[in-house]
Amino acid sequence: MTGQPAGRPGGCRFLPGDRLSSYRKNVRLHVQGYPLAQVPLAALTPAKLAAHYRVLEASGRKDYREGEGLSARTVRYIHTIIGAALSAAVSAGLLAENPAADPKQSKPPTAQQAKAPEMHPWTAAQLRTFLDWSRENSPLFAAWWLLAYTGMRRGELLALRWRDIDLKAGTITVRRSAGIVRNKGQGATLKEGPTKTNKPRVIDIDPVTVAVLRAWWRDRHALALQLATHDEIVFADEEGRHLHP
């Protein structure tokens, strides 16, 4: 898709920052470096686009699972980006017609194929069965309980520190989240950052959850005094380090 459209392409200059960044990242990872990127605009056909999408579905991943196929949802998103760029080229007079305009010819994944899998949450009875089992069989019973009874996100739970918990008041303050950051050639690192909303929030906890956390604190204190101090991670390994999500 070689060629430099004159002026701003379809108003892309004014896209919100996150969306523009996403577009650029997907073009860099999933268009540049592929044969499609070397095809002159005038020679671009729906068949060439379809062939590119099949390559992405087979081996388009560029992250830590490099070489695996991209999901139908991601490939359809890339088709949307390509289609918008080609539409801008048509508007700029660089292309007679948009080869991505007819999905029956360019054959991106269908909306049905790209649909996120339906979630099937546990019933109350199923959750109770799991918690009853984990009480006797899982060293992370307290973590499972807290997730179930507070609705905290996984990363928020793993970044929780004892100073965030007030057992007397029965509250937890969620201030941060932990997650894996993967950079090509540099491996994966676990980092703390803000919550999804970038705002702290306070969660009220019931007396049973307070009792579960008190028991967990006693277990950590018995294992090593420093694991139960003010600044330590609540759900950490035996060295006080973050657990892997």
C-alpha cells in the first residue's frame, strides 16, 4: 500500500490519542513488513487484502506468542483500519475505488466470527462449591474469597498492600493494579500502575471477609514477620514479591 496521501487522511489527525496510537501500532505490527505494504495503491485488490487477512489469522502475532494466529476480532479491526486509510486515499484522488469496501470480496472475518465469546459466570451454588473446596485445598483461599466478595480486578488484588486494608473499619482502598508488561526483545516484567479508572475507590467488606483477612494476616505473620507489615503486598510469594497474574 505504497503512496503518500496529500493532506490529512480522512481527518485522522483529530482522532482521540488512544485510538490514533492503536491505529499506528496495528499498522506497524500487522501491515508494515508484510508483502501487502509493498503493493502500489493502484494494484491493490480485494484478493490481496483477503490473502493478507489469512496470513494474519495463521501467524500474525508479534508479542510473546509470536508466530501464532491473530484472533478474528483483531483481524477485523485491522481491516477497519485499512479500509479507513483506503477510503481516505479515494477521497484524496489517489485511488479510483476502495478495494476494502465490499467485505464479500476482501473477506475479513465476519462480525459473528469477531464477536467476543459469551461469558458464563458461576451461579452462587457453584461459587460456594469452589470456595468450600479452596478453603481446604488452595493456599490462596483468602485471595479467591476476596475476589468473590469485593469484585476487585485480578491486578488490583495483586497490588494490594496491608496499608490499604482497615480491618477495624471494614474497608479496603484500591489504589493501584499490577500487570505484566511485555516488550519485544526484553522479556516480560511485572509492574504496578494505576487502576483502570485512574482513581482510588473504597470497598466495604463484611465481617466474614474481615475474619478471612485476619486469618490470612496471621498466616503471613507466622511465615515471616516482615510479610505482615504495613507496606508489604497482601498476596505475595514467600519472599514478599508479586505473584504472577
